[in-house]
Amino acid sequence: MEVFTLKKEAMLYEKLNDALNCHVCNRKCIISNGKTGFCKMRENDNGILYSKNYASASSIAVDPIEKKPLFHFYPGSLSLSLGSIGCNFRCAYCQNWAISQTYLDEVGIRNILPEKAIRLTQENHCKSISWTYNEPTMWFEYTYDSAKLAQKKDLKTVYVTNGYMSDETLDLIAPYLDAANVDLKSMSDKFYQELCQARVEPVLENIRTMHEKGIHIEITNLVIPGHNDSEEDLKSLVEFVADVDIGIPLHFTRFYPHYKMNKLSPTPVETLEKAQKMAMDAGIKYVYVGNVPGSNGENTNCPECKELLIERDGFHIVNNKLKKDKCPECGAKIDIVI
């Protein structure tokens, strides 16, 4: 199969005197001629901003939707999952650094045009298509074109995102985006600056906006020992989520040593359980503990009567007792898309 790099003019930028101002994310990079933005995927070529990785897929898989993780969005369904190259963060603990922190010519890619991506989604009997593995807004034009095609074919669309897209980007994609798992790394701007080279406030604003626009949201917080696991850190995050909507599923995930933070210890399970209890005490209805094999922290229980509704083993559903979107025991309506 012949592989080539397909450049496409970017959708969101403005021309300055001697440079271009990219508007795809909250970095708003000013890019001189011949240079790329922070993400390495958007290039100023003689006064035109190009997306360098349009349709360039580094990763493709058919995943359970639970792997995103999305537990309340068509549970038990499959999602065609696509990733590319590049990121607008520099997380020191990134699990996908080999594709997020590199250049296009350093990684093997496949060309998958939007039409082919939609066809693969249908052929593999997937309910949805997900852009994941690297930050989806780093190939925004591709995800936008694909999402519009997906909607026409009655396929659902998913972003697994750090939530750092610009207002303009979110406004454009929102009509074609059904669900998102947002990685809320911390409520501390110091954490974002030191470990991700970013800021927290745009992420918080985008979570609020996604919810207001009717996009199904689930939030993941990777709990890292000594960095975002204090009672103050966890309490602040829990209060934020509860303030947006107590029906938003919240996933506390166990950290394992990786990338530039490979000397740390894994998150103690007790810390995750403490965070889960704190969130439930704050009224959040659905709180999960992930990356803990053998735990029951990924099961869904009725927030009213505590009946076990969905039993999971890893990314797979063992038993689903839901009657449409209601608890079979007490009749309570469950916040779930089915």
C-alpha cells in the first residue's frame, strides 16, 4: 500500500503581518513561515496554514466503547478507534508519547480518508467512531469531515480529549459530536503548567460548554501519587464535577509508572477508593475506579437503591440488568445513552 502525506488547508487561522495565528486550540500559536505550531502538525507554508496529518492514521482498532472509557454511552457496543500524530500537551507521564510527542515522518502511518473510515466503521459493526490515542483536535479537519459523514450514516462520534480545544473548534464540531471523555488531569494550574505545559481553566470551560451543548460527557482523572492525590486536590475536582452535573460519570484511574515519570510508584488502591467515596458523598451518581484488575470499581450501580445494574470485567460487560434506561428493582431513571 502506497503511503503519502496528505496536507490540507487548516480551517481555523488568521493571517498576521509576517505569520499565521492558529485557532484550533487554546495555545493560539503564532507560526512563522516554514515553521509548525506546538503540536508539530500545523505548518505555515508561504502564508497558508496546513494540517500536515490529514487522514494520516498511526493507530486503528475496533474497541469496546468501555475502553474510551465511556460506561454510559451505548454500553457493550463497539467503536472504530483512530489515532494520528501530535498533541498540544507535553505530559511527562504520557502513555502514548510515541505518537503524541513525535513528528509525522518518525512513525508508520496509514492513509484512511474519511469515506474509508466510515466504511470500516460499518463493516466492523461498530456503533460509533472514536478519535483517540492522541489528541483528536490535532487532526481537527479530518475528524470534522469524518464526523459529518458519520452523522449521515447514523453512526455516533466520540472524542477522547484533553479538552484544550478553542471555542471556535468546539462550536464547529459540537453539532457532529455525540460523546467525549475528557481527561481532567487536576484542578491545579501548577500541575498543568509543570507536568503538561498547559493551563487548567480552558479545560474546565470546555467541560461546561460541552455539557451545555448536549454532548454526552464522562470525565477521567488519572490519580498520580504526590502530584494530584491530596485531599484538597480530589475535593476540588469532585466539587467541580458535581457543580456541572451530578449525573456525569467520573472515572478515577490508577497511575502506573511511564515515560518521564517511570520512577514513581503506582497509585495505592486506597487512594482511589477514598476519591470514589468522596465523590459519592458529594452526590455524584456514577463514580468508577479504573486500572485495578479484579476490582468491582467499574460496575454500575443504581444511585437510588444500589442494585447492581451493569457488571464489567475489564472492558467487557458480563451482565446488564437495565430495563431500557431504568433500574429493574426500583424504577429509577439511569443517566445513560442506549
